[in-house]
Amino acid sequence: METDPRYPIGKFTRLEQLTAAERKTAIAVLEALPENLLAAVAGLSDAQLETPYRADGWTLRQVVHHLADSNVLCSNRMRWALTEDWPTILPADEDAWAQLQDARTLPVAVSLQLLDALHVRWVALLRSLTEAQWTQRGFVHPRMGRTSVEQALALYAWHNQHHTAHILSLRQRMGW
């Protein structure tokens, strides 16, 4: 059976609560993202980076820039959740953001550098959280509803693996 190119690692399943071990694993996924993403795009030409990962999908360049955009957003959302009482956050129109000039044209190295620095700070913050902060702090997303900090962690660990898999699966299909 062929894998759906939209979901190379499967769809996200939201959990109500994570174990300490699941949190540790999810943090490790975030910590590894800059290195894993760099490896996923290593050696690709500009023409290859302009290839959509699937029909009607973003180019690999847009995927890399999307990860930078979305991870900055999630890191900030978690900071708001930790410092405010269940703030309502603004959703981003990720498709519109992916069509902005910078996401379509800048070298991926710009977002790879941003992710490298961001993830050092983000992981340090996450490793400092108390049990209560994981489960009793969060934000309200207009479409997803109440989302605890640990639920956001689980989503973004999946999200990072999901988009890295888009790049790797295209490379495999194309023989790059």
C-alpha cells in the first residue's frame, strides 16, 4: 500500500496527557530538528528545492521556511501560555505565509540558522518546566480549542517529523 504523500508519518493523534517519558522524547525530537532538517536538505540544488513535495504542495524551500515560521510561533505561544492565563492566540494562514516572497525565494540556510538558535532556547525552556506548567498552562486556539503546553509539545514534535518526512520521502521517490 502506498503512503499518502500528505502524511508520510501518518496523521497527528492528539493525546489528553503525556507521560514524562513521552515529553522527554518529544523534546528530543525538537532538539534534533535543526540537525535533521539540515541533513534532509543537504546537497539539494536550487532546482531541487523548487520541487513540490507532492502535487499542489509546497516546494521543499517553502517547507523549510514554514518550519521556521511555525516553530517561532509555537515557541512564542508556549511563552504566552506560561506567562498569561490561557491566552487566546491568533491562528496563522500558513498557506498565505508560504506564498510570501521570502518563503518562496530566500536560501534555506536563513531558516536553518534561525531554527538552530531558536531550538537551543526552546529546548532549554521546555526542560525547565514543572509538572504543573506542562498540564495546567496552555492557550486557546480558535480552531483547536484549549491546548495545554504538553499537547502543543506533542503536536510540534509530530509537525517537525511530518515536514522533515515530506522532504525525505520526495528525495527517496526522486532518487536524490
